[in-house]
Amino acid sequence: MTCQDNERLLNNVLIQMARSFLQYVAESWPWVNTEDASVESQVRVLAARQRQDVSELAAFLDRREHFIDFGSFPTEYTDQQFLSLQALIGRLKTSHQLVCSRIANSVTSLRTAGDAEASQLLGTLESHERDILKALGDIEQELSKSAAAAST
């Protein structure tokens, strides 16, 4: 892989994070009942943490003088509006797992290409994104408990 290939790969990871389902959900204001309002704010915090990772990756690409493409949201996300966070949380976790896998694969590719600086950055970002994935799992459990309590 050439340096330009490495930077394209990095930009593709940036797009996957910047236009992730988590970012879409944070912008689309999912419905939550009043008892779960803190859960909504937790999702917003996770989205902000991911935006920070996007910012770090964009700054890295900028230092390498690579044109940065932030992409656009996939059109299939538009079917996911006006839904409850409870209905979206499983899809959020699955989607975020794909983001984490994409980053992990990219770390391997960059290491193979000998781009230690980029692979180290992505390794750090992968750790951050896996923390977000774990937090989404915790939120899913919290929402399940809340739904179970409401049904009794």
C-alpha cells in the first residue's frame, strides 16, 4: 500500500465513524420516556465521544495534507426516524460493532503497510470505540430493565 492508499483507508474509517448510525441517532432525537431521559443523554455523550475520535482522525489526515471527505449518512437510516431508543438500541450496537471491526481491519492493514503512526492512532481510536460499544450494551440492559419494570 502507498501512503495515498493508507490515507484513503483512514478517510474511509473517518466516514464510517462520522456518518455512523450512532451519529444519526444522536441527531434525530430518538424518543424516550421520561424515566429514561438520562439514557438519552448517555447516548448523546457517546456520540460526542465518537465525534472527538473523528476530530482526531481528521486532524491526523490534515497534518498529512490529505483531502478530507466526511461522507454522508446512508439513506437506509432515514427509515429509522421517530422511533424509540428502545427500538433502536439493538441496531445501534450491531452498527457500532461493524465500526469497531472496520477499524480493527484497518489497523491490521496499516501495520502490514508499515504505517506505524497511523496504525497506532487507529489502535487508540479502536479502544475508544470499543468502550462506546460496551456502553451501548450497558444502555441496552438499562432500557430492558426499565421496560420490564414498566410492564409489571
